[in-house]
Amino acid sequence: MAHDIQMAKEDKIKVLICEDEIIVSMDIMFMMEDLGYDVVGQCASVRDGLKILENEQPDAAILDVRVKDGEVFPLARELEKRGTQIIFHSGHALEDQISASFPEAAFCPKPTNGRQLGNCLMELLAKNADENAERSH
Amino acid sequence: MSDLVDDEDRRLCIVGIGASAGGLEAIREMLSSANPETNLAYVVIQHLDPNHESLLAELLGRQTALTAQQVSGGEKVEAGKVYIIPPGHGLSMHEGVLELTEFAQPRGLRRPIDDFFESLALDQGRYAACVILSGTGADGSSGLRAIKEHGGLCIAQTPETARYDGMPNAAKATRMVDFVRRPDQIVDTITQFYAHKSLAQGDPVLSRTVAECISDICDQLFKVVGHDFTDYKPSTLVRRIERRIQVLDLNDGNEYLERLKTDREECETLFRELLINVTRFFRDCEHFEVLKEKVIEPLVRDNDGEEIRVWVPGCSSGEEAYSIAMLFSEQVRLQKKTISIQIFATDIDEQMLKIARQGLYPISALADIPEEMRELYTIAREGKFQVDSRIRDMIRFSLHSVVRDPPLSNIDLISCRNLLIYFAEKLQSSALPIFHYAIRPGGTLFLGPSETIGRFESAFATLDQSARLFRRKDGDSDYPLHLRGKRNTSYENRDSSREEVASTRVTWQRGLAADRILQAYAPATVHVTAAGKILGSTGRLSKYLALEPGSESAQHIQTLARPGLREAVSALIRRGPESGKRVITRDLSARSEFGQQQLDLIAEGLSDGTTLLIFQDRDKFEAIDDADIEELNPSDSHVQSLEEDLRSTRARLHITVEELETANEELKSSNEEMMSMNEELQSTNEELATVNDELKSKVDQLSVANADLHNFFSSTALPLVVVDSNLHIRNYTEAVLEIYPFRRGDRGRPLNEVSSILLENGEIIQATTDVINGGEARTLHVRDMTGGTTWSLLVTPYRGSDESIDGATLVFTNLTQELRLEQALAEEGDRLRLALEVTELGVWEFVPSTQTLRLDDTSKALLGLPEKSPGDLPIEDAVKSLDKEHQKVLLDAFANATQKDELDVTVTLQEADGQSRELRLFGRADGSRRVFRVLGVISDVTAQNESARIRELMLREMNHRVKNMFSIISGMLRLVGRSATTVREVVEGVETRVSALARSHNLSQQQSGAPVSLSDVIEATLSPYAGEDRYDMKGPNVTVDSGDLSPLSLILHEWATNAAKYGVLGPIEGILHVSWEAPGNGKLEILWNESYSDEFEHGEQKAGFGSMLVQIAADQLDGSVSVDASPNGRIMRLTYGA
């Protein structure tokens, strides 16, 4: 299982969490850390998220759709540009709408547990890794 | 030319119809086939009882297509109408206008038919026709002569078809009737006659051919009838010949000439037609008055025993001759003289002379004779009258032509009236010398009003110009030899054709020689009546008769006969030999004072019942000397005395008989009058019988109508009362009894005396009175006493047959049910209206057949149409406020509605201010009415749709939040589970934090949308842990953003639970000071100061889950948290905000 793999801090996959609900944000952080990911940033708004990106280059991001200062999509666009894998984690039934805008992104509806979110992240990473491999061939 | 003919064709022709008893039937039969579209007008002259209103016009009007009207005077006669004489008046015509005339004569002598025909003839000439129908008497017979004379048409009903044939027969007897027809043929005959093209005045062919043939026609006529018309006025001849051609329906003069040559009868007819002239007793009576004064009176006065000789040439049917005879007779009577007067009346028409000799005239002509003479000189005979024999005996009628035959001589007066007018100039100028020859010097010539002596002023001097009286001047005149023997050759031709007509040419016609022979050489002859009265004599009679002047019986031959003859004479006269038989008594001896004469006495019966006695001498007269005077035999004397007795007895008998005759005549004349009244009554009776028949059928109809009405009144559910003008009850229906409890005897009672169940009795009476007075129908509502029932009362005027108001009709209609319905309907309507108002619904109605949309005000406003636009709009106009796309949507919806029976469409109306409005139209097809339509409502659904959208949004949000909540709780559980060691810890940790979140949620929902104050948040956080005495709060009024509420609450919660577990809210004595300040720039600084009462040393505290939560929450708030612990207390500081 992927979360059993122990890696050095430098090798760990870096994750950004953007979630305006403290409890949920903390929960996800703990889940990610439990799964061996490095949570490089926690934010409750697009503004804070973008501020984090000034210093960090996350591999993946778990984004609530609605955050403190509106919808998360400007942050998502920036992440997409950087090649960050995105999981939208939301109570909104917006999967169709989001997958139309962000075809590469995954969607994980609230409420969720660590296994679901972890599987989702792993599948996403694996898929993109395959694609990258195919491209390098 | 053809126009002229057409105009002539359309020329109005007026048909006079004369009828009396039995006439109604005949008139109806005649006019039932008449067509109103012709140029004929009819005037009916009926003998009517002046005391009865006539229904003739009404009765005829139903039988004929023509318009029938009774004349009231002044009517201009128009084609296609029937004009009917009113009772008690005569009619005359002047320039096509009917005028009423008053009768100058007493009942029984009136002759309205003659009077009208004469005025009709004068006024209309050849465009006049007369028809004589059933009736007794002879009215019309002289009128038809006038019609005929002026060229009109005469028709008589076939006597066999007439109920009373007196009038048709009298008309026929004049031999002037053109047609004798059954009543139903008469109109056709008239139509045909007037349709003949010769009627057109200017028909040139006819006039020319007749003019060409006229001399041939005269020749032919002369050959057959022996009279030469060559020198008669051609205009008259042509007119009358044309008329015959018209009657016979021939084409021109040549055809007619052919007809004449083969048809002897037609020659006679034409001959008679040519001679028609109007004559009547005392025609132009004022002229006769002058004649009496200036001529007859002097003649009689100055007479010294000589015979007065009068000649009436062209006497026609003799009225003129009789008139003159009466005048003379009257003068002789008045002047008490005995004068022998001989009147010679001559004419060329033997038919007319026959009429004249009889002296029988229609009773109607009696009116022309002055009243004083009527009694004396006329005798009534069976609807006619006869001129008295004394007058008749004065006149000799004979066949003689003025211009052809030798004239009379030594005449005192010639009356030749209206004869010369028919003569042409040439003939006139030969006639006047003849008169000059005939009249003795100083004698008089009496001419007609339009005749003159022309250029013979040397022969005649004017005696009275206006009366046309002329005195013959002295001077010899030549015997008009030029006439004698002229064209005399074929005379026997006609005589032979007329053998059956017994001519009574009198001897004097042979001239002077004959007279002389009679006087001197022929046997003495006496002409006597059947009674022995002497009518005339020739020869010397003194040997046979003895003259006894002054004796009443002097005129009887039995008295005058000499002894010896008397018995034989009496015997012969008593035997009265039959006509043509001769009886002879031989060897008689007439003894006179001077001698004795042997003779035979021959008696010959004549056709008129008189007897000629001829004394034929057998021997020479034996004179006797005085000495020889024979003694009269006693037997002779006995016979003589017996005869004397007989004579006186006879005289008495005669007087008695005469008295009886007078009485009889009076009775007869009364009878005449009664007859004519009877006839009038008969006419009236016929009318009444017809009216009666009609009334019978009307009564039947009325009974049926009455029964209908009765049934209606008893069966109808309509409460109805009829009152008369005094408000008395006249009739009512059974149904009204529930309102007015009428009883049987209440008909005729005043309405206001009858009780009713109504409240408004006074108003009803008032309204009814108003209606009767004003004539306007009125409606009012009335209630019964309980108020439970309401009626609508309609009061209408009751109009009689003459449209005058004769009461009123009260009709009640029970309105209770209707009023309830009306009220319910009004309430329903109000509810509906209110509903529409509240819901702001508009109602519309679409009619597919006309493609129109009916909109109410709300609909118009919703569709953006001006308020004043009409309610019914073409569908295109109704949707014009919409943009093109929505117009199409709506129009399609309407188009489909007829098929789908339903319509539900929402369109958006873009308004001028940029706002848009959503309109929903919902409707359903309705085929229940005559016109198929779609009915529906329109409403503004903008707000409704908006709220639906919001609800949708909220739902989604709620869904999101619930899911969020689940995430929070599951996250919370996991977080607590990380650090807790016991289940109790997990439960407590989760429970308290969930409670904190719930409280902060409560705060955010408490005042919906309103910002939450910081003090409330703190108080809410602390309340589960401490009473108010355990803490205090201080700080400005600051609000918390809803986004910050949740992290802030968690931070405060962590601090509070910590204080409860380890601080001043728990085991340590002290107080909590919470204070905050807002230093600016949106920053907020909260100071959580736990002040211990006693010093207390904290142990080392590890950074647990709680402090991590506080740290992350502070991050979320973009804030920072610091903790400063000392033995005196612990101070936590939170600073956040932009």
C-alpha cells in the first residue's frame, strides 16, 4: 500500500490543502501526514493559497470549491499551470461543471474519510505518472 | 313615332260599370280576373240605399287584385283601381277627376248610371267604356248612347247570366251595345278592344285606308240601306268607321270594305252607328223654355182655328217630337183653346222610328220631363213609361229623308236639332233652303246649340241667338227640285230587305194630289180606337156622322153616328175585327135631317188594335122634303132612349174607369218608386248577405281564438290580470290567484278593492293608472307581505282594435329564484374579481374563427398594451409589445390551442426600462358556446420564478452545508480520537466542540443576516462554564464577520474549556477579565486575562490538540495568538483582522 512506503522528507509528495473549515482542514492534514505526504500549506482562501505558492511547489492539492474569499478556481488555475494534481473536495454537486473546466482534476465529494481521499490521490498521481511515462517514451 | 304609339297604348281608359240588383255578384265575377297592371280604371255605379253605409268597396277589395276604394270626391282616376260610388250621391267626371253630385231627383227617379256615363263620355271620349250588368229597370240605357256617340265602347252582360235581366235587356234593346258577354269575359273584351292598334290616334295606315275607302263605303251603304252619307262630315264618318274596325278587330279600311260588301248585317250596324246621336226629353231645357215663350205661346194664342203644323226632321227615337207636343198640349190646356196640331216627326232609321212610335221610354228618362207635365202626359208601364196617347196622336212618325225626299210645306215650326252638325258644308247648304221652302212665312226654325243658319241670313232672321231660334223671312222660295229623283234608283233594294218591318206610311206623303183624292173622291173613312174614339178621318162625313160640339162623348163614333148606323157601328166596334181582317155590314141606311143614304159599312182592323171604318155609298143620297119628315118610330125612340141611357151609363163608367186608371197610375208610380227602393235595398241586402257570410267565418275564427284564449288563461303559469280603463278587473289567469285571491264574482270589481298578498298595492294602482293615462309600459318589483317572494310586475297598456288605450295588462314574473341566483352570481363574481385582483390574474378569450383576442384591463397591462386600447384585438396587435421571438412562441401556442384544447406558455416581455417580465398564459378550449373559443388567464410569474430559483439555490447551499457539517463532525471525531485515550474523553471532546460550533451557528442564525456582536459570542461561549460573577467583559461594540465566527468560537471555546479544567473557571480561585479593543485598520485584539486570587504555579504544559486547534484557527483568522502565564494568572491574546 502506498501509505506504508516511508520516504525521506525531501522525497515526500508535497500537498497543499485549501479548506475554510478548520476542523476539516486539520483532519485532512492529519490524514495526509498519516499517509506519508508532506502538507506544505494549509489555507482558507485563494489569497492565502496564492501566497503559499510564492514559496512552495506542491505536487498535489486538495481544494474545497468554496473558500473564504469565493470560489477556489483562480487558485486551481494557477496550480494547473504548475502541473499540480488537483482533487476537488466539496459538498457541492458540481462534478460535471468542474470536470468540464478541469478535465485533469479528480473529484472527491464531502464527507470523506482518509482512505477515500488517499485512494483518490494515489490514482490521480499514478494516472498522471503513466501519462508522463508515455510522453517520455 | 313608336314612342307616341306607346304613350297612346298606355293612355288611361276608364270603364264605367253600371249595376243594380244582382250586381254585386256580377261585379265580383267580372273584376276577379282583372289585372292591375293594365291601363284600365274602373268606376262602379251601383244603386245604393242612401240610408245605409255601403260595404261594396271592402267586399270587392277582397275579390280582386285591384285596389278598391269608395269615392269621397276629388279623386284623380288612376289605372289599376276600382272606384265605387258612395251611397246617397251621384258621380260625375271632369278632366279625369271624380266628383260627387247631389241628386236632383227624388228616389225612384234617379239614374246615377246614366248621369255618370254621360259625363264620362263627355270627359273621356273614345277612352270611355261602359258595362251594364244585372239590375231591374233601364238605368244606363241612355248613358250608353252618350258613350257610343263619343266613340266609346259599350258592353252589356248576357241577360241569361244576370240575376235580374232588366238593365242588360234594356241596353241590348237600344241595339247600340258592341258586345254582349258573360261577366268573366268582359274585362278581356275591354282589354282586347283597347289593345287594338287603331286606338293609337296617329295610326297613319288605318286613317289613310279609311279615308281612301270612305267613298266606296258610302256607296256600299247607299246600295244596301238607301241612304247617302257622302256629304256627311268626314271626320265623324272616319271616326265611327274606325271604331267599327276596332270592334271587329280588323286591320284597315280595305278589309272593312270587303266585310261590308259581304255582310248586310254589318251595313245595317254601320248605318245605325253613323246615326247615333244623343237625344232626350227637353234637351237643353232652357232653350225649350225660350221656344215656349217666343214661339209656342204666340202660336197657340194667335191661332184662329187653323191647323198648326210642326216638323221634326231627324227625330231619332222621338223624345224631341214628344217634348214639343207636350209643350203645345200644355199651352192649349192653359189657354183653354181647341186647336188641331199636327207634328210630323221624320227620320231615316226605321228602328228608331219604331221606338219613337211606341212612345215607351225607360223610367229614368222621366226625370227630364218637367214635373207638371209628367203627371199629365205619361203613363207608367212596368219599369218604363209611355207617353200619353193624346200626345202620341198629335205626332206622325214616318220614314223620310230631309235631303232626299220631298219636303213638307206650310210648316209653322221646324225643330231640327243636332242633325246639321253631322252634315258637311254642302249638305248643310242644301238642307237650309229645304227648310226655307217648308216653313210658311213667319214660321220658326229651331236648331241645336252648335248649329247656325250659316250664309242663309237672307232667308232667316234671328229670333233668339242663344236658343238658336230663327224666323223665316218673307219671300218666295223655290221648290227644291234638285233633290227630286236624285240617286233614287236602287231604293227597292233596301225595302225588300226590310219587308218584315211593317211600315205605316201615312197617305199624306203622297202629296197634295193624294190629299185631294182622299178629301174629294175616296170613300169617307174614320179611324177609331177599339173603344170607338175617333183618331182621324178623311172624306166628307156629314152624311154619316152628326157633330155635337162640346159633348164629352163627342169623340166616340157610337154617339156621333146618324140614326140607322149606330147599331151597326157599335156592333162592328165591339166585334173589333182582327188585324188585317175586314168585316162588312151591308144595306144600311143613314138618316140625317136632310135625307137618307144607303151604304155599306166596312170595318178593317189595323195592327195597332184600331179600326178603320169605311163608309161606302151604295146609292145616291135621297134628299127628303120637310113635309116628308118621317115620324120617328116608337121603336126607334125606345132604342134611342135606351141608347141614351147606355151612353150616360157609359159616360159614368168611363169617368169611373178614368178615375180608376188615375188611381191605378198613381199606384203604379208609387209601385215604381217602391220597386226602385226595393232594388236599392236588394243591393244593400246582397252586400249584407256577403258581409254576413264573412262575419260567420269571422265568428268561427273568433270562437277558436276565444277558446285558445280561455285555455291560455286557465293553463298558463303566467300570473296575469287585465283591467279596464277604470281599473276594474276584466280578466285574469289561474296562476294569478296565488297573488290575488280572486273569486268568481270579482270580474268587474275595482282592482284596489281586492286584497292581495302584496306589500306595494298602492304603487301598483298608481303605476297602472299612469300606464293607462300615459301609454308607456312600466316595470316594478313587488314583494309579498313576508318579503320572501319577489315579483317583477310589467304593466303594459291594453290597446283596443283602434289602438286607443282601453286598460292595462299586469304580468307578474316570480323573481325570487332569479334574485337569489343573481345575488349568488354577484357574490361569486365579487370573489372571482377579488381573486383575480389578488393574484393579479388577467383574463383573456381567444376566438380562432376571427383570430381576435379579448383582453381585460389586467391582461392589457400585463401585455404592455395601452389602457385605452379596445377589448377585442386582432391577435397580431395583441402581442406586438413582445419581441419577435416571443411573438412567434405565443402565436404558435394560440394556433396549437385549437388542436390541443389546451394552452400553457410563458413568454418574456422586455420592458422599456430594461427590466423583463415573465408572463404565463394558461388556457383551455371551450366548445360549449356557439363560437369555439379558448379561454384563459395571464399572470406575471417573474417573482414566482425568481423565488423558485432562490429556493433552488438555498437548497443547494443547504445540501452543501449539511455535507460540510458531516465532514466537520467526522473530522472532529478523527481529531479527538487522535489524542484521547478513553472513550469518555472522545465523547467529551467531540460533544463540547460540537456544542461550541452549534452555539456559534445559533448566533449566526439568531438575527438573520444581522452581524453578531463580539460580546454575544463571548457570552455564548462562557455561559455553559460560568455564572456572571466569574467573569467580566469590557470592550467597544464590535461585530464579528460570519466567516470569522466559527474559528473565533473554537478559539474561545478552547480557552474556556481550558479555564474550566485548569483555570479560574475551574479549580483555581480568581476572576476572568475578557476585554477587547479595535486599534484601527480593521484589527481586533482580544485579551483573555485569568486573574488568580492566590498565586499558583502551573506545571509544564505540553502543546496538545487544543492548542493546535487554536493555532490553526488563528491562522484561518489571519491572526496570531500569544500566551503569557504567570503565578498571578494567565493572559491569552488574540490579534486578527486585516
